Amino acid sequence: MFGDDSAPNHRQLARQFVTLDNFYADGAVSSDGWEWATASESNAYNEHLWPVAYSNRGRGDDVYTNQATDPGRVTGDSRVWDRLDDAGISYRNYGMWAGGPLPAVVFPTEPRLAGHTDPNFPALNSTIRDVTRADEWVKEFNGFVADGQLPTMEFIRLPNDHTVGTTPGGPTPKAAVADNDLAIGKIVDAVSHSKYWKDTAIFITEDDAQNGPDHVDAHRTVALVVSPYTQTGKVDSTMYSTVSMMRTMELIAGIGPLTQYDAAATPMTAGFTTKPDFAPYDAITPAQSLDEVNKPTAPLAAESAKMNFTEADAAPEQQLNEAIWKSVKGADSPMPAPRGVPESGAEASEEAGR
């Protein structure tokens, strides 16, 4: 949907480093997606009850506030940062599992994360740009470069590619994506021009694939791995998912797997090389203006204006995706239906027979 005008950094990073064209989100929505992206599992409580919340049948989503959603055997010791804490490995958090916008406050279900979180990095709030978040991150990063105390692992949440649909006066979907894209470019630029570049891998993905139908499969999503050791310009078509990325990060950090799922996952080693390319990356400023706003005549503008964008996934998914699609592709362009592979049991049997 988004070309070089609004997503030049996403696209150039995929071309210049490694193109991952067979990567899938294990989560269906944010409620279970956050669990998979931080803990390599979504437990039975969450899996049974998030559909009730997402279908507006009288129950709110409590993944951030109810420790019953904690997927580990020991409550409060389920996520990757808990494993880092247990191993005495340094880490820093920017916007994950936090509300705000400022100061950003970690949700009470993750007490160990609070002391490792930058309160000046805005949490989810569509009125604050991702480039502003990136500027705050770069400010702290430069301080770590100066004192030589960069944490071993960092977690960064850049939420504005959620968009606000075609809400009049809000950024257009292309402007919101361009904002998110430039923020990623700035972060990679800063790391790649620093002394830490030679020892760093940056993993970028979405916690779920709710962002509209994919032409291959509804769970396929964006994934980037940016490092001197992935600067190959090649395509890696190995089938990976969220837990593959988790397993790869765990191996680099020197910690064990969190669950049976990341323990059994295929690490993303096929995207790496033993011959690094240390050339730095220069951020690309999108041609798309970050200041472009939706007009009252935009497709589904009235419907978007009624949606709740104060938290993730509070807007109706199908209608929001259609507003984004029509904003980018044209008001008369029909949004394609979601696709799954295999699409039917008969097709699966036929494929197996071959």
C-alpha cells in the first residue's frame, strides 16, 4: 500500500539489508500480539477472552492490566525483560507496556520494567509524532555513546502507523506512515554512525497483522533485521514468525527461550552473514509531507471521526482498514478480502498430495 514516497526507509532497509518476504505475526490482534512479541506465548485466558472484548460483547481488553493474562508459570516473570533481569543483563524501555503520554508510566502488571523505562519517551498518543519519539531516543542514545553505557538490549514502540484513519484534521494515513518511517530511519541512522554499530542488530516488526489484508496471507507482516551482519541485499524466504525473531534476539543476548514456542522456532540465521558490511545507513526524508491532513471529504471521514484512537485496537478493524485503503488507493477502489494460505481443507489436501 505504501510506496517509496511515504515509506522510503522501510523499503530501502529491506533492499539494502535483508528482505524477509515470508514472515508472519503469531498474534491476531494487539491483545495476544503483545504477549507473543514480549513473552512468546498468549495463555488460554487471553485467547478465550480477547474475542469477547474485540467484538464489543460487554467486556474490555485487560491484557495490560490483569495479571491473569501473564503467560508464564510465575506471574511477573514471563517476558523477555524479566529474563534479562534474572541474568543481570542491562536493558532500557521506550514506550512498551506504558501509558501516558508524558510522563510515560509503565502499567502496574510489569513492575520490573518501570525502573528501566524512559519517562520522557511518549507512550501511545496519536497527537505526538513518532519523529518526536525518535528524537527523544536519539538524545538518550547519544548520552549512552558519550559515557559508554549503552544497555545490552532496548525496546522501542513507534505506534503512529496505526493512523487515525481519515479523521478530518488528523494526519492522512500516508502522512502517519511517513512519520513512522522517518522515525525508524533516524534510529537506524544514529546507531549505524556510532561506535556500537559493529555490535548491534535492530529487529523491527509489528505485534500483529491487523493493518489490512495482505495479498499472500492475513498474518504475513513487516519484518526487518538491520545489522552489519545482515547488510547483504538478499532475499531470505525462510518461513519465520514472531517467535523466530524472539529466539534470534535471545541467542544474541545469551538468554534461554521463554516458552516451548520460541525454543522450537527457527532462528533467523539465514538472513545473516559472516562477512559484515559496516557501511552506515543515512535516513531518507519521505517525499510525503508529514503535515498532510485528512479533508472532510476524505473516504469514510465521518465514520473515522467517530472512532476511538486513544488506545490501540479500539477502532473497528474492518472499517478502519477500509478507510486507510481508500485513502491510499482511491475512494472507488474496493478493498480486497483477507486471504489465508491454505484457504481450504481441500486445497491443503491437494497440496499435500503433490
